[in-house]
Amino acid sequence: MKQRSPSLKLLAHLLLMGIGLLFALPFYWLVTTALKPDTQIFQMPPAWIPHPVMWNNYPKALHYIPFWLYTGNTLKICLFSVLGTLFSCSLVAYSLSKIRWRGRDLVFYSLLATMILPGQVTMIPTFTIFKWLGWIGTSLPLIVPAFFGSAFHIFLLRQFFMTLPNELSEAAKIDGCSEFGIYWRIVLPLSKSAMATVGLFTFISAWNDFLGPLLYLNDESSYTLSMGLQRFVSQHGAEWSMLMATSTVMTLPIIAIFFFAQRTFIQGTTLTGIKG
């Protein structure tokens, strides 16, 4: 078995590398298509390496639409969504995990039950509420709901908070610390990995969201990047290389954030939910 272990490890690594290359193939095709001349995009057999490399597709694509305006609008929605989700979900998760009160489990199970409903079921009632508030045409419907919690993220944080020793909270109470002080000074500093995971999930969801801006935004000056890509397709549907260039630039922030927060993200996903 000792003699076979190196070969098995090598085989496992080769298999994982092959699977990784398979999943990276669509992104490679996206990047190379953005660098191809129009004659090579639908060429058969496909041209795997662009020749010549059309670097000017990127600046041309970014000038076809107000890319930086859409990027600023998207970042504003993403940052407020992340802040609202982290604050509201962590507060609720702390209450459901560390504070004993009557009906706590019933509230938690009711919260989980809301995850069964698809978003399409509540779309019309939610739109009606925002219309009654006069928020249609603004970014408020895309930001404000984050400050009222998300069932999935509350569940993730609650499961992580359950793994923290109760002795820490009890010792803080003996020293006169309030419940909010325990939450702010003890629980949150020990939950950086879980908070980073929830923040990353929220950022990716808000960055790629198309349905929300499509429903609530009607002014082009407030469009997000996803709406900008849809506008690009409607106006320049045949410009495939520039469309791929814009899509590539749109995916780069997500890739960068994931690689910078990879260790924290993996730690958060592996530790969350090991105690219920």
C-alpha cells in the first residue's frame, strides 16, 4: 500500500487537474473569443489561439456602453447589500443561536420554511409594495431588503455561531458585558471566516443580478453591468468579440475577490454547519 500511495496520489492529482481544465475551458473560450477577429469566431474547426490578437476589442467594447457608470452603480448596490446582509443576518443569527427565548426554535424553523418558496412566487407582491412606497426607478428595492436579513445567510451564520463555546459568552456576562457587547466584541471577531463567506455570496449575487435591475430600474443612468450587457446585445447583437470582451471584464472582479479571499472562504464553508 505504501508503494501504491504515491502513484494513487499522482493519479488523483492528474484527475483533478483534468476536471479543473474542463471547467476552465468555457472561460478560456470567452477570453480568446474577445481577442479574435470576426472571421475566426465561428470558424470550423475552431481557432483555439487568436491570430492576430485583437487587443483593441477591449477599449472599443468599453466605449460602446458607459461601462464605468454601470460599474459604479453596480458597486454601490453590491457594497450596501453586503453591509446590510452582514449586519442584519449576523444579529438574527446571534439571537437564534446564543440567546434563549421562548419560541426560538419555532421562529428558526419558520425561517427555514421560507427558503422553500421560489422568488417568482413573491415577485408580484414585492413589486407592489415597492411601487406603493414610490421606490420604482431607484436602487432602493435592490439595497433595502438586504437590511432585513436573508433566510439562507441567517442559517449559515447561525450554524457557525453554534460552534462557538458558550463559556465565552457566560464569562463576558459575568464581567458585565451586554448581549450586544458579546455579539460585537466576541462573536463577530471569532466569525471572520463565516462573515467573509456570507459577504462573498452576497457580493456575487448582487453583482450578477439581472432580474432585480430589470424590474426596478428604468433610467439608463442607474443601470447595472448586467443591464448594460443586455443593452449592448440589443444594440450591437452581431459584435460578438466586443460582447465577450465586456463579459470578460465583468467577471474579473469576482475572480480577483475569490482568489484573495480563497483561504477564508474555504474555511468558512467547511466550518459552517458542523453543529446544529
